[in-house]
Amino acid sequence: MTKKIAVLPGDGIGTEIVEQAVKVLKALGEDFEYEYADVGGVAYANHGHPLPPETLALAKEADAVLFGAVGDFKYDTLPRALRPEQAILGLRKNLNLFANLRPAVCYPELVSASTLRPEVVSGLDLVIVRELTGDVYFGTPRGRREAPDGPFKGAEEGFDTMRYSRPEVERIAHVGFRTAMQRRKHLTCVDKSNVLETSQLWREVVTEVSKQYPEVKLDYLYVDNAAMQLVRAPTELDVVLTGNLFGDILSDEAAMLTGSIGMLASASLNEKGTGLFEPSHGSAPDIAGKNIANPIATVESAAMMIRYAFHMDEQADRIEAAIRKVLSDGIRTGDIWSEGCEKVSCSGMGDAIRAA
Amino acid sequence: MTKKIAVLPGDGIGTEIVEQAVKVLKALGEDFEYEYADVGGVAYANHGHPLPPETLALAKEADAVLFGAVGDFKYDTLPRALRPEQAILGLRKNLNLFANLRPAVCYPELVSASTLRPEVVSGLDLVIVRELTGDVYFGTPRGRREAPDGPFKGAEEGFDTMRYSRPEVERIAHVGFRTAMQRRKHLTCVDKSNVLETSQLWREVVTEVSKQYPEVKLDYLYVDNAAMQLVRAPTELDVVLTGNLFGDILSDEAAMLTGSIGMLASASLNEKGTGLFEPSHGSAPDIAGKNIANPIATVESAAMMIRYAFHMDEQADRIEAAIRKVLSDGIRTGDIWSEGCEKVSCSGMGDAIRAA
Ligand SMILES: CC(C)[C@H](C(=O)O)[C@@H](O)C(=O)O
Ligand SMILES: CC(C)[C@H](C(=O)O)[C@@H](O)C(=O)O
């Protein structure tokens, strides 16, 4: 059966990197249908909204969404509701993409690109399982008001609500433990339960759910300590299970540790296991249109897409093997280039992976 | 006039490290009075509460508080309201310690202790200015309830309120800009204003206050990006101004980058500029009582205390010079020891600094 892929390149380098991923997907010779739509700044420019109704409708009916990146300096002065990032938040909420998987892997060929010592990052292979539709990101009430109480009563204040309910934590905990079962069977629950009520419920529920996964070793870190452990000994971590806000911070920190941020993909999944697949990096407007961006994270996102949403493990393995071959052949885009390697453009990298 | 110092050693290594700081302070020959009180787990054990009324009263009437560390495995099963950390939160709130300064400095002698490459951390010298009495740490309402609305309406949920008011942001922003004026005149405002209402007000107010400090270069980072920049190029940062929760995470990350976590002190100040001074590390119950802990962070906290609370800059400089001399003489506790250096105990380090 034909699989319909909603292709949302977005802004900045989005178009170039997504094109390489589509090129590689086409080379698989599978029955995929590609439908493109605007998202982010370009959608605002063309349709007056970063997530136009047609784009959302397409994303909903497609079997999976392949997403580039959004954001550009020129949209920074727009009111927040019209800014490119709102498209991401809108897609997550409307498609119910509650489970975000962000692997952070240090490719052996790229150890020298990390700012950490090689012995600290080599072998790094962890995945952050981040809840993506709850927490203070979406909690209501929120807004501006006069402080109703406290030492600054009457003053103007901004406020948000952090909240997590039991079933909400349960479903992401299951994703975390199932992910751990397919990996090194070690899950680290990250929260701030020494301070936050929300985190206390989080830890309680994760502990309960863990009983259904007796083989998985469960431990706990407060988020501040987790931010330290990522720097101190990141290879000791396997699966990190955390909420939306802490996951945002820790997944970026973890990605940067690897030195391979141009290589890291992410999957945002709903109950049905389909979802949205995008590189972990941003839209890099400063290098857009120059054909020098690194498309590997997006190609890897396409691999995650066909693995998670289409259950095409073999084809996903083929793409990942091709990426590894190209790397071991010494082919590099500028961001990961080092002495002795062959420097290629964005499309050159896409061609090399397709060929491999 | 006699300055009264409330000495609260706390748990774990607290007693040994605070003793070295007191030893060094006494060597200054100033008119200081020391009054000791229990705090944390030991206070719970002796008085049934981690912050007994007598301890709080002493802390309030003293000219400054010298704090060790709190926490021990044996108190982990207590209800949260009785756990050692509550003493810290209680002192912050009751003494109105809204401004937390956490320097992260990479001592040249200790570059090799960092997990980051020497060229990335050498010269690192930043300070996190963290708001300490607001945010989701103290915001009400908070608790457990049935979800009043949303997709999980009716389910058990944990919730907290993130909030900041205009005057609350103003006063910490002034601390941030004044700190920047005494340093490299560069302030980075860290928030999550692309998502949170609280952060939007935060950024707005910081931008307004910046007009009073035209010499300070102001830039902005989202907290996820800040977590990355700390790993990528931490020496580009000077003063990082942020809220309570983000400051908790980023200051621990920054401290760990330096490889010198046993060396880093922190100051928590109120409107009057007095406050509480403590090492940035924890109570390390695993090595308590062995006389092997590194007391330098606590000695440095004592230096910060007399500088900020007593305005004794010259004496503070003397202590800091003594620490530097001991380090350049190759004297090290076990945690920072490397080949060719002389290994000393906790009290041995205290003696060496006093002598210097
Ligand atoms: C763009 C922003 C809203 C988003 C987030 O905070 O989740 C991004 O940082 C991410 O991690 O995908
Ligand atoms: C112990 C805990 C409550 C505290 C905090 O979260 O502020 C600690 O992590 C710190 O940073 O001083």
C-alpha cells in the first residue's frame, strides 16, 4: 500500500536538507507518495500563518511527516503567535505527538568534533525520551495578570502552569521502558522531585510503571545533576526519560556533547506510532541556500520515519549503513570536515548516501 | 564592630569543610564572632526539623551565614517537608535571598580535571546570576488534584505554578547588570520566551533595565541553546542572568565544565547585600568523616562572604591569593590531584591555605 509522506521543508536550510532525504528515500524504490506543504516562516509569508490549515490537514492525513526546520531572523519581530516555532508546537499538539525520541550518538569518525575529551565521548550512545505535549509548555492557565497574592501582589506578572497527570506520565513511561528493552536496559528518570509537585507525581508513576519491566535497571537523577552527569560521564547513560521542559534542555546539551549535531535525528510519535521526523538541529538561516549544510540528520530522520512509522526496518538499516559507509569513506560536509577527508556540498552528501 | 557569623555546617562533609573555612577566617585576626547551629539532616535528627526555629532565628540576626552542605542517603525516605533540602529552600525564602551568584572558573592548574578539551575550558570565567526566591520553586498554587480540564480531565495530576512579577525581575536584573559592570560588561539573558509567558515578561523587563546600563552588551539565549553554548564555547559567556529553575540546571552544568566543582563557591544575597555563602557542591555523604574532602569551595565561600556581606575586599583578596598560592605550589586534595602534586587531607589543605 502506498505510504503518503507529508514533506514540510520549512525555512533556512530546510529545503536543501529535506531534498537530500527525499532523494535517498526515492532510491529505495518503495511505494512512497510525497506531498509538499509550507510550514514556519515561509508559510507565514505565503499564507499568513506558520501552520496554515492546509498544512495541518495534510500532516494529519499523511502516514508520516518529514520535517526540515523552521525559523529565520526576519520573523523574530512577529508577535509570538505568528512565529515559526508555533508551527512546531501546533503540530505536536494537534497530531498528539507525545513521545519524542532524541538519540545522541557520537560517531567514532567524529570524536574529534566534540568539545569533550575523546575518552569521555567515545562510545556515547544515549536516547532522550522526552514527553512532548504536556508540562509547562501547554499547561493552562497561563498569561499576564496582576499578581493575585504573594510579596508582589498587585504587580504585573507572567505565569504558566506546570502539570502532568498520571495517565500522561504512564504512556510516556511505557515508551521509555520499551525503548530501554530494545537497548541496554537501563533507564534514568530525570525530574526535580525534591522541589516540584509535578515531578513528584512523575517519579511516583515512573516507579510504578517500572514494575512491568523488571529487566530494566531504573535509576533517578534530579535535572541539575543530570545536566552535570551529561558532561561528566555521558556514556553511563542509556535511556533518559523526562518531561517536556527538562527534555528540551537536556537533549540539546546531549546533542552538543557528541560534536555531531548535524548528524542527529529525532522522532515525535503519537499513540499509533506514526508521527513527525526531523533533524535535531535548527534552520541555520546564515548558511541557507549555499548548499553547504549537512543533510545527514535529515536523512537519518527519514530512516527513523520508515522504521517507526512504516515498520520498514530493513530499509531503515540500509539507509543507516549507507550513512556509515559514506562517513568511513571520509566524505564530509564542511561542519564535520577534518584534515584528510573529502569535502562535499549538501547535495554532494545526498548523492553519496544515495549511491552507497 | 564585631561581625556575627552564623555557622551552619550541616551534613556529610559539611563539618570538615566548614571547619577549614573558619580556620582561615580566624587567621585574618578580624573581630568575627562565630555561632554554630544544626541544619539539614542533623537538625532533623536532633530537633525534628531540618530548619529548626533557633537555627532560622540565628541566621536572621547574624551578619552573614556560612553554610556547609546538607543531605544524606539516610534522610531520603523522609516526607519531603522534613528532608534536608527543605532547610535550603526555607533559608532562601525566609532570609529573602533572591540573588544567587555562582561563579564558574576554570583554574589554570586544574584544566586537566575537566572532561572538556583544555582549549575549550581554559580561561573559562563566568558567573551565573540566578534568581532564587521565585519561579516554579515557590509559585502557588501547587499540589495534587483532579485535573480540572484538558485531555486528562478528572485524572490525578501534580501541578506547580511558574510565575515572575515585574519588580521581582527588575531587582535581579539590576544585580546582573551591576555584576557585569564589574566584569567584562557582557550579560546574557537566558529564558524560554519562545514558549513561556513567564519568560516573555522576564525578557521584556531585562531589556528595559538594560537601558540603565548602556555600557553592558546584552544578548539573549533560549535555555536549550544556553545548555548547548556552555558545552560548545563556554568562554564566550561572562554574566548569565536567569530564573530559579534554569539557573539551577545551568549553574550545575557550568560548574561541572570547569572540572573544579570542589573549588566553586556561591553567594545568596538579599536586598541588604548580606546573605548565605556556601560551596556549589553537595554533602558527599560517601566520603564524610574521612578528612579527604576538598575544602577550597568553602574557603572561597568565606572569602565571598567577607567581600559581599562585610565589604572587606582586601581580606577577601588575601584569602583568594592564598588559595591560588597553594594551588600553584602543587598542593592538592585527592579529587583534584594529578601526577607530580602533593596530596593533602581536608584539614591539611585548610592548614596550607591558612599558612599561605
Ligand atoms: C522551537 C521550540 C519551541 C522547540 C521546543 O522548545 O521544544 C525546540 O527547542 C525543540 O526542542 O524542538
Ligand atoms: C537542594 C535543591 C533544593 C537546590 C535547588 O534546586 O536550588 C540545589 O540543587 C541548589 O542548586 O542549590
